[in-house]
Amino acid sequence: MTLVCSICGGSEFDDNKVLWPELISAWQLDERETGYIDRQQGCQCRGCGTNLRGVALGDAVRQAVGTTLPLREAVERGLFDGWRVLDVNGTPGVSAVLAGLPFYERGDFPGIDLHALTHEDGRFDLVIHSDTLEHVAHPVLALEQCRRVLRPGRRLCFTAPIIVDRLTRGRAGLPPSWHGDPTTGADDLLVHSEFGADLWTYVLAAGFTDVALNQVDYPCGIAISAWNTPPAQSEAQA
């Protein structure tokens, strides 16, 4: 199956290995797991530089507005006009496109506290973050905060590294593990959770009523969308 970039529509990608031995050992990754996580992070669109997790996230964002157009074109055509967007940490490709929207807001973790967002209830139409949740000490609380600041029916779209043949485990009591240069000891890179196939349950535990998954070259790129169906819509469907 030909890969197509959800951001620019390109179909040419380059593979780069990005994992290092210490991280592979800390996560106890086997050869297959190392291969698809490497591809998730290091396979990039030649046209816009988006990697596979970003392509999956772009698919989720496109689905939020109901289009199959490349995200760049969807924004240019005004499909997101009026949307208020909170982008946590930014994602290559996705953020570059959405940053042109007039009501786009960027906040970088840990400067923005996902445990206690300062925004009022129902402010945003779209909240996105990518490979950030694993660095948050209390992921369900962070997801609850994302839900709180969304308008009813609007979406949270996010990615996290998922080892699909496992269940989630916390790293409390294990040697510290960082994403990025471990010599910096930066707290924002410290891993609190190694997510597995049960990540979707965290979304429901946070109070969302609906959850969907988008995949690109499974199991390399997986994005999760979550939203709450407005009460009136639920009654109409009943």
C-alpha cells in the first residue's frame, strides 16, 4: 500500500533510524518492536518532513473536520476557519499548517501544565498533542483537562508511542528513561508511562464518550481521537 502524506499529499518517504541502544534496552524492545517504533519516528515525508506519527495525527485532524483533502489544502480552503486550536508541544508538519489559523494557540510542555490547564471550559474546537502524554505523571488527569477545555462534539487528537502487543506499564520503581538526549536530564523528556494496546481505556476513563483510531502503516503510526457527543445528538440517535 502506497503511503500518502496527510499534510501535503506527497507519496515519497525516507527512512531513518532514530532509536538508540539505551532506550531500546530500557523499554525492553525486541527486534520487531524496535523496527516499527524506529519507522514511526524516523520515516519522513520528503515533501514536508512529517514523520509517520505526524501523518497519523494529520489523518485524525482531517477526520475531525470531515475532509480527505491534504491538511494544508483543507486549511487554505477555509475548512478550519473560526476553529480555536490548542497545540501542545507541536508536531512537524501538522503544527506548521495549523499555526496559520487566526485562533491557533501553542503551548509547550512542561511550561503548559497538562494537569491544570488555565483555559476556561469549552474554549477550543481542537486540542492536539503528539508523543507528550508518556511524559505526564498523571495521564488520565491530563486527558480530563483536554476534555474540559473542548467544546461539546469537538476533538482531542493525539499520539503516543504504543507497543501494540503489550499493556501499559508505569515506570515508577524502574531506572529513569528519557526520550531525547538523556545527558540533559530534562524532566520534560522523562518517561512516566510506556503505553500499550490499552491506551484507549485511559481516554474513556477521562470521561470521553467516543474514541477512534487512525493508523498509518500499522503498527507504526497510530493516532487517537476523542470527543464527547453532545446530549441533544445522543437523544436524537436514541
